[in-house]
Amino acid sequence: MTWSEYFERNNRRVFETAELTAAGASWRTLKGAVDHGDLVRARRGHYLLGSADRHSLEAVRVGGRLACISAAADAGVFAFDDTFSHIHLDATASRLRTPQDRRQRLTARNREGVELHWDRLLQPRGGSEVAVGLVDALVQIFRCQEPNFAVASLDNALHQGLIPARSVHTIFGALPESLQVLRPLIDPRSEAGQETVLRLIVRAAGLECEIQVTIDGVGRVDMLVEGCVVVEADSRRFHEGWPAQARDRARDRELAVREYMSYRALYRDIMFFPERVIAAICGLLAARNRFRTVIL
């Protein structure tokens, strides 16, 4: 049995030395596995697979668990920017190490590249040996990230069925009064994080919009603005390659036949340049009002 198979069979991502030796591994076996890259010794007495992702490795090496957007991304939930590892530490955590070196003690000066969370968890035994539970991760996201991105993460977790609807009450019950205004914005119908962000920036601009609208002969569209402009939140993952582009153009054609204007908003514009998105939508709305109807 390979190390990968052993970890998978036991549904674990981290093992302590005592557990592995109790299962029959010797120090020589563990050293050999580390030398060959099958295992990595993240910190004293803690082993991960050599294929472990950077964020998980850094969390264990520091002495905590993935938190906030890192834990959400680990669970498959939308996280706007998980460049840095967000790590939760218990109040009693000790022997903390830097994310890059298990031999170097963590200080205020060498924690660059990680964001530490010391808050008390709602479900301290939730999650796994690598990450806090998703409910706690979402609470941390609302406290740590911009509101639009936090709402997008919660929408996405609900849409995927990773948390029940009742968790919304639990999450907002742990948030300060200043964040309660975000609760009515939750809408799990959005199928991706960028769709939630798109909806929020459009409504913030004072425009009426409906999401996940079905149009006869076309199918379901991401958003219908002011009843006439269809806006799709496109990403490379689902729209790359000629077959996908041909499908998109066919949808745009059918929308045009039905007198809808369409606009495909890029992910980078939605996330980084929302003013461009609003300008494009407003431009289409203005142009439509200047059009005259032509009867063929």
C-alpha cells in the first residue's frame, strides 16, 4: 500500500508520528518516505503527503488549521483571493513556526504571507485536522473580506448544498450589528461567485435586475437588467475554446432575434473594474432607447 492509499483509506490529510509508528512504521521508514518525497514533515511529529497543497502545508507547519478564505477554497467554495494562507490558531496554541521553516519560531516580523485568525470558533470540533468547519470559515470571511466577496462565498456554499439554509442564522448571529445589513443580500440561486458580485454591483448602481431568468428559445441566462439587457458572467473555465464560443454566439443571436441586447462581462472586470461593467450596461440601455423598431 502506498502512502497516498494509506492516507485516503483513513480519510486523513495529517498524521502524527505516534499514529504512524503505532500502525507499524519505523523512524527509518518515515525518513525514507520524506527523502523520496512521498511524505513531508511539516512540523515536529506531523506528516502530510508530499503532494499536499501549499496552504495546508503552511497551516500545519505554523501550528494551526486553514481558516477564512483558505478553508472555504479548500472546501470548494468561492474565495476571491486565496494567495495568502489564512490560518486559525487556538488561544492555547504553542510552538508556532514560520510558514516556510518548521525550525524557525514564528514572530511578528516573519509571518509575511499568512493571515492569522485567533477568534473563538462556533464549532471548534468541526472541520478537519487541516481546516476549520465551513460555517466558522464563512464567519471569518465576513469579518475579514470585502462585503461583496463575503456574500458571494456564502451564496456559493448554499448553492452547492455544503451548508443548510439554517446556517445563515448561525453565521449572522456571530457577526456584529454593522454587518447585519448584508443578510438580505444572500441569494443562493447564483451559480458562481462572480454572478453574486455582478448582481450586487448592478443593484448598487440603482438598476433593476433578475437572476437566473429563463427565456424561451434561449434557455436560462445569468441576469436580465431592466427587462431588456441580458448580462452573462463569463469565465475562462466554461467559455474557452471554439465550441463554447460558438454556443455563446448562437445564444446571443437568439437573444437578438427576441429583441434583447446582450453583454458578456469578464471575470476580471466584475472583480477588479466594476465601473467598466456598469458603464457597459448603461451604454446598452441608452442605445436601446435610441433605437427605432424596424418591421421586416
